[in-house]
Amino acid sequence: MIDHVRDLASVRDATDRLLTAAAKLNNDSTAEPSRLPGWSRGHVLAHLARNADALVNVLAGRPMYPSAETRDADIARDAPRALAEQLEDVRQSAAGFEAQAALPADWSRTIALRNGVTDSASRVPFRRWVEVELHHVDLGIGYELEDLPADFVRREITFLASRFSGNPDVPATRVTDGTHAWSTGRDGEPEITVSGPAPDLVGWLAGRRDGSALTAEGGLLPALPPL
């Protein structure tokens, strides 16, 4: 079962770690490229703040974003801000998300996200946790996939593997870190087994690493569609 209360605590801890690390930046380094193509570190911080606002909308029963164009424009608008303003925005928007999540609610209800995606409300805190952890890595300031909490990595592999399950463009694949195993791709018996350390698996599934540290048996490493 999904423990949304525990996940909310994990979001809080992850946000605190990100803010502490990002506070060591300065205005110049905030404007430097992040690890995400075309985005500066300021873009990443702006996205984190606007994503928190968007998830408040989701929990309140409103559209996540008015439109894809508005989402992109808001991030572009906020990206060039000074570091202090960026950090305060991330902090305040995170507090707003936490306040919305503290209101009495039916956590078993179905909520609407972007692009027609729906999910259980109880999974929203985990989705926010994913945003904070992976974008902390994307900032390129010393926090790596190997630094992610082990329980988070296992759950994120499960979550990402399920997103590609049934995808006709991905071969039926068994994914394993040697201790745990997951299935993804087309239905049927696995054609390929992909193995390696859990951080490298989550990096490959999340589009953060090319999978060169992984081993593929039974065929080539599958090319994954963008998330």
C-alpha cells in the first residue's frame, strides 16, 4: 500500500537537502547549464517551484497547468531570477504543497495530471518526491544518482518500469539489480535481461544515463521513449 504520509515526510527531507545544497550556488552559477539539455540551473529551480504549485492544483481538483504553453512560459520567465529569489520560491511553493496535502481529503480518489494521465491521489506525494530527487541530481552540484535513498531508487525503478509496460516499441525486458527484478516493455516472456547497479538502472529508465554501465543479455539495450 502507498503510505502518502510517509512520502510527504520524504518530500520534506528531500526538499531541505536540495535547498541546503543549492544555497551554496551564486547568481552566476545558477545561470550556468544544468544537466538537462537547454535548461540552466535556474530553469530547474523554477520548474521545481512551479511543479509544486501545479500539484497543489491537482490535489485541489483543478487542472495541473492552464496549458503546456503556460507551463513552459512560466519556467522561462522565472529561470533568470537571482538565487535568493529562486530558493525562496522553491521553499514557499513547497510549503504550499505541504499545506494543501495536510487538508482532509480522500486519498483514494483519482486525480488528473498532464496529457490525460490519471493516478491515485495517494501517489502524488511520491511523484513530488521524484521531482525533487531527480532534479537535485539534474542541478549538477554534487548530488548523484548513487546518493539517492535506496528505498526511493527501488520504488522509482518500479514506477518507471510500469510506465513502459505494454509499450509495443520496447522489447519485453527483465530488469534486475541482482537482488530485485522488474518487468517492462511489450507483453510476453522477456526477450532481454538488463542488469546492473540500481542507480544505473534508474538513470537509464529516467533518461539520465545512457545505460553504458548496464549489461544486456539476449539482445541490445532497449531504446526507451522519452518520458
